[in-house]
Amino acid sequence: MLDADRLTFEHHCGGAVIAERLVLSAAHCFDKQPLQLDHVRLLVGEHRLKMQDKHENRFLAEKVVPHPEFRKNGPHSNDIAVILVSRSGVQFNSHVRPICLPDKADTAGRWCAVSGWGYQAEATENFAPVLRAAAVPVLDQTTCRKEKVLGGCQQTILDSMLCAGILSGGVDACKGDSGGPLACYSNRWQLHGVVSWGSGCARRARPGVYTRVASYVDWIKSTANSLGQRIY
Ligand code: 4AZ
């Protein structure tokens, strides 16, 4: 899934389908004010960014709901948005299906998968032509908050954030992956993180920071409800 905000519809951000008519992404993906809904396209079942894939489908966004407290506790806080997919929404099949919301918050130590079409290195300003995925371990908050890690940042690591990455560097999300999923598997795939921010990409002692979806399940459900949608 991705969306775009230019009239030429370039890749802009990732997202995750959580119901026929609901996509979860990052609030900062919709930063440009005022948000023009007709500049957003949702691509579902996408694989190759610049080619027509067999299972790819385009949708319009009927509504974008950024978290009402986005940026309230620092520039990257509450970086989450719910998007209402137009009309009847996404049809699920062998290539397109929704990801579950997380059933518990604690994922520290688990290896999860981050995916997207973001930059393949911090310095190469090109989106990946084909969807990529990488395994990253979820760090505990104490480690992430260390001075040598992300403790010295402008944005404090809030409880509603999750850090994941290899401390020696080399594997990470990067620009263009924002809004996309950090998915963890145990019996089924669960969406534990939304790609949000970082200090560069894949640098040593600079893990990626994700919006901790478990902190927002109630908000997601009430937002879904107010949009007349149900989540499984
Ligand atoms: C970005 O600019 C971005 N290393 C997203 C994720 C990360 C860094 C930058 C994580 O959208």
C-alpha cells in the first residue's frame, strides 16, 4: 500500500490495510496543509512501484483522520492516521489481506518485519522499485533511551513509541517507508509499529522509531466506529 500527494502521483508513504475500508498510516505523511484529499491515491496489492502489477488496485481516500494530538509531545508524537478508503473498499484475496491489530504491547526482544519502497540507503535518494522487507529486533525502552542510543534526541522516546533495529547498524526503514508496517508474527501477523522517524537510516546505535500501535488500539477502534467501520 502506498499513497501519493503530488498530481503526478509519486510514491510518498506506506500504509497497512486493517479492514476493507480502513488503512493505517503515519500522521506526518499528511503534513501538507491544507490536505487535499484528491491528491491522495491508495495503492493496494502493489509490488513493483512503477509497473502495473496483477493484484494492484487504486483507491481514493474518502477521509484522512490524523491523531488529534499529533506533535503534542514533541515533533514526532502520536504519529498515526486512519484513512477511510472510498466506496466499498478493498476486496481481499490471496495477495491482499488485512493485518490484525496487536493484542499485547510488549514485543521487546522479538524480531519483526518492516517493509516498504523507501530509500535503500540514506544517501541514495531513490525509492526501491520493488517492495522490500527486513527483519529487525524490537528493543526495550531502556536501551532505546540510553544517551548513546536515542536518549539525546530532541524527541524523547515516549511510551507510545517503539524502537526497532540492529544497534550495529545496517538494517532499517528510511525515507519513503514512513506510514508502513512493522509486522510481528505469532500465530498470525499483527501490526505492532507504524514507521515514524529516525536519526538518519541504518546508522550505528540509531534504531528506527515506530508509533507503538498497541498504545492506539482504543483510538483506532473509536475512530473506525465514528467512520461507521468495524475492525475484526
Ligand atoms: C523518513 O524520513 C524516515 N530510520 C523514516 C524512517 C526512518 C528515518 C527517516 C528510520 O521518513
